[in-house]
Amino acid sequence: MTTSGANAKVRSIMLNTANILTLSRILAIPLVVACFWLDRGWSQWLSMSLFVAAGITDYFDGYFARRYHQISRLGRFLDPIADKLLVAAALLMLVEHGPLNGLNVLAALIILAREILVSGLREFLAELRVGLPVSQLAKWKTAVQMAAIAFLLVGDAAYPWVATAGLYLIWIAAGLTLITGYDYLRTGLRHMAEDSPPGAAE
């Protein structure tokens, strides 16, 4: 294959619909963050709208990748990173500027710690050529987590009860996070035990 042909192939992989949607999720992050410095009611609606739109792309990039055979190594690399960056950025800004204060910071810490744990487990298991499939409960956790963050982003710009509902949902998400994180950790530990040399201490 010629150099121009190779470059064209790289561009086609980079610019397929699924990867563009994933990249748009990453590009939305600085816009969501910037809204926190705009002291206007509409900025809360804007940050929430951007966050929700970015979250929706998580479904559609997977759909296009499967439906139109656009699954690529770049997409597999970027997709989980885009999700974690979006959630982490929103949570950190909510801790700094908004309703996630006091004891509620613990819910954000639980969610962030779980994301780091699962990322580490996936990297470890990838070396063993073992997949770590997403459980149905983890999908519910993600849905509740995204709804909680969206509610917290718009907060009192909508109705007074919206921020309160967001706090309840973020704690529900944190609880589901602990359960799914434990399930993933147990899977990882099982493979670690299998990988231990004979006679190793338990």
C-alpha cells in the first residue's frame, strides 16, 4: 500500500461517524466546564443541554459502529475515555461551584474511584486477553449517574426540587457504583489468583 493510500485509510478510520460522535463528546467537555463561569441562569441550562447531548452520543456512536461496521481500535480506545472525562469534569466542577458539597462530595469520590479502579482492571485483564463486559446493572448505574449530573447541572435554574432530586440520584448512583465496582473487582481478583505462581501466599 502506498503512503497516500495508507493516509487515506487512516483518515477514513478517524472520520467515520462513530468516531466523530465520540470525539464530539470530548470536545463538549470544555464547553460544559466554561458554563460554570457564566453567571447566568441560562448558562446552567446550556451546560445541562451540552452534557445531555454529549451523553446521548454515547449510545449513537455504539449504534453506528455496530450497524455500519465502523468498529475500530481508535473507537475502542476513545469511547471509555470520553465517558470518564465527561463525568469526571462535570463532577469536579459541581464540587467546586455547586451542590456537591459537604458529605455529598463522598458520592462524587466513590464514582471517580470506581472509574479509576475499572480502568486499571481493564488494562490488567487486557494483558491476559480477558474481556470485562459491561453488566446490565452497570448500564443502569450509568443511566442514573448521567441523570443525576444533568439535574445537578441545571439545579435551581429549573425548579428548587431539581437539585434535591439530583442529590438523591447521585447517592443512588454511588450505591450502584459500589456494587458494580465490587463485581468487577471480584472478577479481576479471580484472574489474579489464577495468574499467581504455585505455592504463592493467598
